[in-house]
Amino acid sequence: MEPPDGVEVMRPSKRARSDTVLDEEVALSQQHEDCENQLLSLPDGVLHHTLLFLPANALTTLNSVCRYFKKLTHRVAKEKLVTEVGYKQAARWRGYNWLQRLAIEETATRFDLLRGEAQRFMFTEVTNSKAVREIRLEEPGPRLLLSDVSTAQAPILRWKLQLRGNNAAEFGVVPLDMQDHAKALHKCMPNTADERATGFSSAITVGSLLPARLPVMKNTVVEILATPREISFIVYNPEDGAEMIWQNNSTVSRPYTGPRELRLQLPNNFKCPVKLAVTAWQRAAFDVLHMLSPQELQQLTQQQQPQQQPQRPKGVPRQRGVT
């Protein structure tokens, strides 16, 4: 309905949006201050015990509150890590503080199951859980296994795999737009921005163009870490390992006498997102360690230990031909 002629209509007053936003920011700031005061009012022992139940991202948020929380959160992160995996494993990532190490340890990057199954990888999951515990390949390679997310979706990516089958394998990262090329890691294929995959191959792998070759054998554990700063690898070789080498155009086994732990650190100079990647060949098998709970890891270790044969009493001759 229009007003009569000659009557001036006043526009109703409207609360400024900036005032509303400002009031909300003030209220939120006051709420954070109240929470901080409540936390600081707790006894040190109670506060320390409470923080032990927080994940790394929550501790990182508290770390920026004040100097007291900065010291406390680092102490809590160290205690949590050392209690869970021991000091040596807790401190294995060099150049990172304890909060960053805890965030790395809590990162369990999954696998791109759709692309993996298309590449004919077989995934075995933990009973009553979606966690993958074993990956196998029975088809001729090379075949490419990828993480489900890239660095555009998660700032930290981490895998921890143990070799069980074919020693020919490659570990690294590939640009996101090269994830559908099976040889992207094997041949360091460039994308449109001329960025190439990087990583390392096992010493027995033929035809790899990756920048490094490291000894890898049965029961070797490989840990891959991608952060905004670097791409890091830690290779743990078994004490009684036997490495495969090429001799007269065939592979032969010999006792491994090299270092038990090998490290490789590459700067993360990628401007595009990358995914974790593994190239595998026929009869490849990997145990997935980073997705298992401590109890599941202990159970897996017990299953892998060879059963000791009962000792024959002294003076009793060994029976032969007995079935």
C-alpha cells in the first residue's frame, strides 16, 4: 500500500552489520578469556592430567594462549609421545618440536581405495574396522598406490609400511594432476607446470628415474612423511635381513651388512598439491603399520615371530624318516 501524496516516509533505522560483528567478536573474546581463566585456576597437576587427553590440534591451539600454556603443552606432548612409542621413536623426526611430532604421530593417512582397486591392489581390513592392515598385488607392474588425500586437504601426510613380498618398490610423492598415470613415480613424469614426482627406489628396481636408490628387503619398514617443509623418508632394515642384488642378469640373495636405519630428506618445493605414492610390481605385499592400534601392532609382531622348535634333550638322537 503506497503512502498518501505529500507524506514523507522515513526509512526505518537498521542496526549496522559492523556493530553486530563487533559485538560477536567481543563476546567470543570474552568467552575465550573466561575459559582461559577457568583453566588457569585449576591446580597444575589437574591441568596437566586434563591436557593428556587432548589431541595435537587442541594442544596447538592452547600453545598460542600464553607463555605458561606454551611450556605446558610441549611438556604434555612429549610425555604423550614417549609413553606411547618410547623416546627413540618419539624423537625420530628431527628438526620438529614436540607438538609437531605429536601431530605427525597422530596422522594416519588412508589410501585411495578406488584408484588402488582399479590398479588391482587388494586391501585387507582389520576385523570390525575400516583400517587397512595389508595390501597385496598379484598383477604385473608397475602399479601405482596413492593416498586418499593430498597436501591441499591435509598439511601432514604419513604412511608407515612394511615390505613382505617383492623387493622391487618405489616410495615418494606425485603431483595431484599426475595421479592417474601408473608410471608417474617410476619415470618422474612431469605435469603441465614441469613439476615431477620425487622419492626413492629399492636398489633392485630396474628402470627407475627417481633421484635415490636405497637397500630395501623383506621386513624393511619404510615411513614416508610429507609436510609443508619437506618430504622425508626413514628406512628401517631388519638385523638379519638379506638383500637381493643383480648378478649375471639374475637376482641373488646376500646378507645385508649396511646401516639399519637410513634417512632421506627432500625439500618440498612443490607449488601444486601432492599425494603419497608407492610403485609396486607383481607379488608385492605390504603390512600397514600407521593405521593399527598399539594392541594390533603387538599382535602383528607376535604373528610374525618365527615359532621356535622345541629343543631336543641332550643324549637323545635325532629321529630320521619319521612322518
